[in-house]
Amino acid sequence: MLMGMDWRSSPTDTDLLAALEQGGPINIERCQYVMDRFGLDGLVLGDPVNVYHALGHWPQIGRTRAGQPPGTFALISKENLQASGLVTSRFLHHYSWADGRSRNDVGVWLYNELGDCGDEDIEIVPETPVLPQRPEQHLTAPEAHRAHISATLAGANRMAKDAGGAIVAAMREMGLWRGRIGFDHQVIAQVATHHDHPGAMVQADNILREIRMVKSPLEHALMARAARANVDALNAVGHAIRAGATHYELQCLFRQETAARGNTAVFLNVDRVSSDTSRVAVADGQTLMLDGVSQFMGYHGDFARTVFVGEPTRPARLAAEASAFGWQAVREKLKPGLRFSEIVQIGTDAVRKAGFDAVIGFGPHSVGLAHTDEPGEVHGGFWRKPDFTLETGMILSVDCPTLDTGIGGSAHCEDLVLITESGAEPIHPLHEPVIVV
């Protein structure tokens, strides 16, 4: 976790990256609470998002193996939350995990992706370098660091002939083998079954999302960093809009503006349209919503504003006012203990009592390692969002788009706030609800 630093102090990217090198952003206290609630003894995780959350390490190969089983795994034991486990290939440990970090709090179990272990399931990690070394020894700084980290394992740990064997070895040595274990990928359950795991295996996708809803100080700082850059990028796009600009051109501009600020664009919704191929042009006199999401180190910013391109129609102007008014009314009432359904009712009642006839949809959702980062539930054959209760440490968005059509465009107002003990605090500077160009 990020120690001795508050997100309000705007830590630098260097500070944030240094913190991630030393630990995962996961809220350890929240992790223990949720594992206790579901009766879990441990977690075995293969989804790259969850490995990153646990260890601060995003498996590089996981970015390119869409649809394929994971090759790097994180393990968490409820009995010793400060000592996590890592299962990865010897090559990936050397070529990916070792970069930028040196940690003694993570146990490492390797498997031999580039060869096999002969007739034995496990073997001693060989003394030879992972990659060939020339006798001149002109090592670059990354090469020297990798060699040092790899050498700390040589002869000390045992290496399995495949990932499954390494997972089993890690579970045994971490005291998880007979326990009730949460997992996030079917291959982990298959490994447990194949090796006659005597405990219970529990699909934990919702459990992991519940852990992520209440964030650590490091997560708050990462979210604030992502949100500030996302807000600035969307405002830059909004002020650049002119009649004749196409949706596609605005999405390209959003990607450029987020990249210039160190973020990666996820999507930009223009006038309710999020299609990457939309070539519809903005018209003079149009009112349009911009809803932009981008991420920094996996954490998402989410921000929306209304743009007047020239003189808006009266219904569109009133819709923009209603959206902004409703969000302010909601924001003033946010506090721990409030339910999502109550948030919707507060916004709806405020807009009606103020005399607006615009139809505004109020949609609260958690934001973090996903744009909508909370558990779901099956309801009537559909996957829906439960009626959550706000807790201190959550980061919340409440979408406030106008739902009316035929008014001369669309409107929206949205910010990210941190739920505190007494209310809610924006994690980025607030801006005027309407951009006029």
C-alpha cells in the first residue's frame, strides 16, 4: 500500500510506480473481511487484472493471450495476507516479474515453460542463466537486475514441469491445499480436480469485485491520478468541437489527448453514440453529451459533460440544467449507509421538485479496475447490479444522462467521488457542467 502519502497531495507518477513495485494495490483489510464473510481460506488467481490487484504486477503475456488460459498466478492466504505467492514460468519470472522490483514478501514457484523436467514432476532451479550470457559481460542495467533477481532463486526453490504442478506446490507450501479456495479461472479448478484437491473450490469473480469496491490508499491515489488526466482530456475534446466534426474524429482526438496525459483511452461516448465507426457529423445548434473513460495503470477515470455547439434548443438547455442540478442534489446527500436505490430516488425527486420535465436517468456504479467495478447477480435470466450500500473508501460515479429524445441533442453530467466517513469528496477538480463552443 501507499504509505505516508495521501491522494490529496497529488503524488507523482514516480511515487505511484514505486509503490506498485513494492506491493499490490489491494486493500488488505477489506480482503480479509470479505474472505471471512465467504469462508475462504485463500485465493488462487489467474486473471491478469486480479494478479495485478494482488501483486502490483500485470502479466505481460496476459495482454496478448485473449481467450487463452493464464500463465501467471497470484496466491493469497487469509492466515498470512502479508506474504503472497507467485506462480509463473522461469522465463517470465526473469523477463517480466524481475523488471523493476526486488521483493522478499512474495514466495515464488516456477515451472519450466521452455523445456521439461524429465521423469520428475519437480526439479531444482538450474544454476545456468535463463538467457545466454556472452563472456564479455556487458550487461545493461535491466539485464543486470534480472540476473540478480533470477540468481536469488537458483538452487533455492523447486521448479515444476508445468503450471499446474507449480500451483499445487504453492498451495501446499502456503497451507491452502486442504482449504476452501476462491478461484477466478476454470483452469485453476481443473488443476485442483486433476490433483485430487481435498478442499472446496469456489468461483470468486463476484467475491473479488466485492473486495475491489472498498479501495486502499494506493488505489485512491491511482484513481485520482487517472481521473484528473481523464477530465483534462475530455475537456480538451469538448472545447475543440466544431460543427462538421465526426464522432470518429472526436474519438481519435480523445485517444490523443488521454495519451498526452499518460492515460490510455477506453471509450468516448458522443451524443449517446459509442460506436468506433460512427462518422455522423456534429451540427450547428446541437447539444451533445461527452462521456469519456480512460485508465492509468489499470485504474479508470470516468467523466461526462454537456457541450453546446452554437445556440441550443430550449428543451436541450433545460435538459442540461436538469442533469447538472440532479447530480448536485445527489452529491450533497452521498454518505455511507445510503443504498444505490436511494441515490436514484434522491435524484429523481430533486429534478421533479425543481420543476424540470426532462427525464434524467441516475445510475450509480463503483469505478476502479473496471468502468463498472462491482459484483452482479442473476435476475430473471439477466445479469444485474445488486442494490449496494455505500461504504467508506468506495469510489463512486453516478451517471446523470438525459433520456429524452427529440429535444435537439443529449446532456450528461458525471464526476468521480470518494465516499468518506461523513459524505463524499470529488477526486478531481469540478468543472462547469456545460462547455460552450
